[in-house]
Amino acid sequence: MSDLAVIVPSRGRPQNIADLVEAWDATTTGLAKLFVAVDDDDPRLDDYMDLAATWDLDQHVLTIRKSPGSMVAALNQVAVRVAPRRFALGFMGDDHRPRTIGWDQHVVLALTELGTGIVSGSDGYRTDQLPTWCAMTSNIVRTLGYMAPPNLVHMYVDNAWQTLGTALGKYRFLPDVLVEHLHPLAGKSAMDAGYARVNSAGVYARDEAAYVAWVRDDMPAAVERLRFGAAVTP
């Protein structure tokens, strides 16, 4: 069984997943397994299913969830389900591409050294060590009941992970591990309807307020639970 389950929510972009799988297969050593989460009402669902029919199920899995939902809802649904069977859980967007050979080994090693914690690395765009992709020990999910704060929809998830890991004293950034983020703001992909929907001013404002509320109201108790009550193994 793989040590690290990486969850990738996706909607309307089966070609992104095909490209991600190609990059994954070229760089992963077998310590990680890819879980692609799509909605049951996705207009491209048949294309995702055709793609998944070509996969080695020991390496890649398509999981179909009931819609409506959000990126955070999809991530949490899969994370809670697989957390009891994995040492660590990860997140990538369908616009991320692992580039560093053996990136999964670096991530699992860092998490093993931390015991409990959150790890990220370079995304080829940001310079502030914000985890646009990340991995965390699964005891975090088992203890809190979520991988990302469930009051979020799409934005500020990376801020929440960095804030939580820093508060625990268990956030490690691996600058030499590159999982490239091909985001329109980086000039590496075109803006489409999906990006426009979740990068709107309304979503930013809504999730910023939700993130601030989570830091104020929920994170202190989460930190205490993880410091004093979380075991690394199931």
C-alpha cells in the first residue's frame, strides 16, 4: 500500500488529469497514489471515465462524488475516507505537475521526520512558501475530521495549511521539490470558466472572511488537539 494518498479535485478538465498522470508516472517512485475526485454531474464525466479505464488502479483511482459541492468539499470527502489507511495525505490541483524525480520520497521522508506535520515545496511561481500543493500526516485529518477547513469553498486553503503547520511548529517547506502550478496568474495556462468562477471577487471575499473566522474560532482548539491527542498511526 502506498504511504501517501494525493487527492486532486477536478471539474471539466479531463485533459489536465491526463497531463498530470503523465507527469506523475515520470516522477513518482511508488510511495504515492493518485485519487482524482470528480462530481457526478460533471459534463465531461464520460471523458474522465474513459481516461481512468486506461489506468493502473494500483497507482491512480477515479472517485466520483455526489454534486453539488466545492473543491474543499471534494477534498475533505475523499480525505476522510482514505485517512485511516494511509500515513499521509496530499493535495494537488488538476493544474499541478510534479517535476522533481522522487518528489514523493522527499515528502514522505520529511513527514516521517516531523511525526505530525505539513510539508510543501516549490510550485514554480510563488516565492512566499505558501503551500499551493501540500501533504500532511493523516493523523491531522483523523483528529480534526477534515483536511481543509470545511467553511472554505476554494480560496485561502493554502493559507490555512501554512497557518496551522506554523502554529504547530510542524510546517516544512522543501525548496528543491518542484510541483509546478500551471495557473493563469502564473501565465502558464489560459483562463477558463472554472478559473473565472472560483477566482471571482465574491469567492475571495467570502473565503477570506471564513478563513479569518476559522483562525480565530477553530484553529486554537485544533492545535491543542493535535499537540496532545493525535497519534501518527491509526
